[in-house]
Amino acid sequence: MSTNIDNIKWLIDEEAAAVVRRIFQSVLAGETIASIAKELCAEKIPIPSEHWKRTGEPVRAAKYTDSYAWSAITIGYILKRPEYTGRKVLGKTVCENYKTKSSRKTAPEEQYIFEGAIPAIVDVETWQTVQKIRETVRRAPKRQNAPNRLTGLLYCADCGSKLTHRYNLVQGKWIEDAFICSGYRHLIHDCTMHHIPTAKIEAAILAVIQRVSWYVRHNEKEFTERVREASDQNQEKTVKECKQKINKAQKRHKELDGLVKKLYEGNATGKIPDKHFTRLLVEYDEEQTGLETSIAEWQRQIESWNADKLKTDQFIQLVKRYTDFSELTTPMLNEFIEKVIVHEGEGRGNDRRQRIDIYLNFIGAFEVPAHIVTPAEVEEQHRQQEEQAAKEARSKELAKARYEKRKAEKREFTARKKAGLLTPEEQEAEEKRLAHNREWQKEWREKRKATEPPKPPKKKSIKELMEIEKTGAELTPEETERLAEHRRKKAAQHKAWRERQKAGQPKTRTLKELAAAQKEGEALTPEESERLEAHKSRKKIAREKLVRQAETDPAAAAELAKKRAYASEATKKSRQKMYEEAATGNPEAVERYENYLAARREAYHRKKQEAERTA
């Protein structure tokens, strides 16, 4: 309102301003126009006409029946007035005919706007947010007083349409509460569903607000630099596109000037009739006018980018105005979020993944560095882990209970089956189940066998390799190496065993050593004497048996002859060796050779005497 002293100075009516601010805040809080009107009426707040009447100001609508009957039209008119932001607007209407006094509302470009000419009641950002909220038609679900607060903020990433709220409320419980693309199953442009639950999108928005707000509070300088850097990149890209469009439009404008000149020349010479001349001239003029308008608009965009339009300071002030980010409120949603782009989900069930792009007011789609983890995120991770642990424990308990129940039922069924107490229906069902299980197991084995890779040929065992080697067949290098490695391993094992035996037991003399010791007259132990006698007895018995077999078996006779020849040859070699050693003059060798000759003479005379006695 203006003062009575001069009309230049403006003062704020605090009583009315409080009501105006309350109306704007109620809209930000998600309330409908009708609910706001009911609240004002219930609290006996006078309508604007009654308020002006009480303060003595001129009243336009002097006739009204109820001083507190707020209407939706009145509140809507208050919400769309730009004067509350400190902007004075002149020339809202224009008189078209001074005789009839008829007037019309002017377009925004025809009005005269003076920024900051009057005191502001609400800030520009709040007013713009309210206008954006009121642009979207919001319908409350059945049996609900208010529409969903996300309505008008979600957009489809493929077709650009807004997402609509899909709900199903049964007995006060939400059976389905989600958003889908409004172009889904549309007659003109059919789009995919882009289904996303309301709870999940709200949780994602709250997480982004918490993360960015924490980053702004603790890294304000770095945040400002990152936003300005992103702004410079966008500015460079936009300016380049605008300049290309301007150059193209100016080139076409110049071509149209040449065409118009030629058109006049053709009409002057009579080559182009007046009818075609007029039509072509109007078309060229309209095209030139459109190009001039577009060039001016692109030039304005280039100039506007010279200033920082992201308004980082305003976003910082917005973050500092809030102290509690634990819950997503409707005012917080409307003040922080500009729009949310929802992409189509991929996968199904627990593997489903869906991308969403969240654009914040003043700064757009800002991303906090990935290495930063906020306390809220750490707390949320702990909460999710606890919920998951509780869920898994509950699932295990339920699974265990189900298992025990099935086990008891199966035990009771088996007992009745063994007792022959099954009904015919149960018996038939059991036979079908067993047949189905057998068939399924057979198919499963065949499928597994078909999917398994062919098994490599089985390697030959060491025993088989030894048999092949005995036959003289050729082995592969790998088989030869395996056989050699086996023999080395066995030899090492035998050597280790022999060393263990030697370490734990006294050395046992061989039969050859025992025979030599007996010849030399050395005393033998009872065990050694028994071993030597047993060996001689075995050899004697074996020779007698071979002699008896040789009388009837040619193979035994051949073996006996072979043994005798070997013994004779061995005797000759031993005698020759003994003679050679004695010939060297070695006293021990000479003595051994003489003893041998004496033994032979004694044996000769003994045989001769036995022969004479026999004769």
C-alpha cells in the first residue's frame, strides 16, 4: 500500500503480508488451494475486501455476504501476482477503442516492468517455485485430501512427458504407489512404462539432498569452484550453438534481401504479375521478421550467459536455512528439486537397476565427488546392514520352521505308508510323484552329460606301462618320463627304508659271508648257523628234486645240465683266478692255493678208497 504523504514511497502492511506469506508457504508445503481457503475461513481471517474496508482503503468489491469466505479464485489471484516479489508492472491492460472504451489484457512483452520498485513480501525463488507447482494439474487420489507431492517433478527420459501417479488404496493401505510415464499406452506416441515406486524415488531424492547439503556445509569453497567450472563448460557449448544459429540466420536474411530486390526488379519490368509479387513479398517479409526475432533471442541468450545464472550463493543460503535433513518434507522437496529425469529400468526382481537424474534448483545436476562419504550415508549403510541381518535371521527362522513342519509331515506320511494306511488317492499321487522324480532325474542326468565337455582319455597306469615296456612296444615321451619318475621315487623310498632299517637294527651278514666265516673256522651264532644250514638244506633239496625231475622231464634235464655247466665254468674261473693270484707270490694266495690242492688230493684218495671197497 502507498502512504498518504506521497505516492512514491511504499510500505508493507504486515498483517496482510503475513497472510500472503502463509499462503505461499502452504502451497510449498503441498496443500491445495481449496484446503488453504478452508483453513483461512476456519481461523476467521478476513478476506482482502474486508481487510481494506477495516483499514480505510478503497474497496473494489464492496458487496460480499461473508467477511471470512475465502475462495479459490482469490487465493489463485494472490499467488500469481508478481508485485509480491518487489516488481512493479504497468500497462496490464490497454484501451483499443477510445469511443467504446473497450480494453484488453496485454501480453507480457507489452507490459512495463520495474524490478525492485516496491518492497518485496516473498522472494523471487519462492514465487517462481509456486508458479511451477501451479502449472501442473494435481489430482488427489480417492479418499485422500492432497495429491502426491512428487506430481509435476518427474519426467520421462525417452519421450519427455511427465510421470503420472499410479495408486491403488484398499482399506487404508497402499497396494500400489508408483509413477509411470504418461505416454505409456498413448494413442499418439507410445512410450515404455518407466515404472518407479514412490518410496524409492523419495529415498533417492532425500539421499541426494543430504549428500549435496553436507558437501556444501563442509566444502563451500570447493563447491563454488566446481559449480562455476561446470557453468563455464555449459556456457561455452551454448554460446557456440547460438553463434552458429545466428550466422546461419544472418546468411538467410541477406539472401532474402537479394530476393526482394530481384522481386521488385521483376515486377517493375513486368516479368512478375502484381498478384504474385504481393504474395511473395508478404512471405519474404514474414520470414525476415521471424529471422530477426530469432537472432535477437539468440543474442539475448549469449549476453545472459555472461552473468552467473546458476546462483550458487542462493543455493548455499537455501542449505543453511535448513538444519534437519533426516526426513524429506514437502517444502524441502519443492525448494530443492527442479526436476527428476527417470530412465527405463533394466533387469527384473532384485537385479533391477534404474537410472534417475536429479536436478537441483540453482545448480542443476550437481554430483559430489565419488570418494566423499557423508555421515548420513554411513548411518544409512549401517541401518541397511542391520535390516538385512534381521531379515536374513527371520528368513532362516521361517525356513527352519517350514523344514521342521515338512519333515514331520513326511515322517508321518512314511509311517502311514509303511503301515499300509494310505488312501487310494494318496497312493496314486505317491506313485505319480515317484515316476515324475525318476523321469526328472533321468532328464537331468542327460542334460548334464550333454553340457559337460568330453572327458580326456584316461592315463595308463604304471603297471600297464611296465607291461608295455616288457613287450618291447614303444612308449611316448610323457609315458617314459612318468615311468622313470616312478622308478626314481620308488628307489628313493626303498633307500630311505633301508637307511631306517640300518639305523634301527644291527647289520646282518649275508649267506656268502657266513659260509666264508665257517670255512675260516670262525664261530657263528645259533641264528647264523641255523640260517646257513637252512640255506644248504634248501639248496640240497632243490638239487635232488631237480635231479629226479631230470630223469623224466626234458626241460628239467636241460635246466640241470645248464646248472652243471655253470658250476663247472665257475669252478674253472675260480681255480684259474686262484692260480694267477698265487703266481704273483702273495703268501696268502699261495697258502689258499695249496690248501685247495690238498683238499682235492684228499677228496681224490677218498673217492678211490670208496671205489675199491665197493669193488
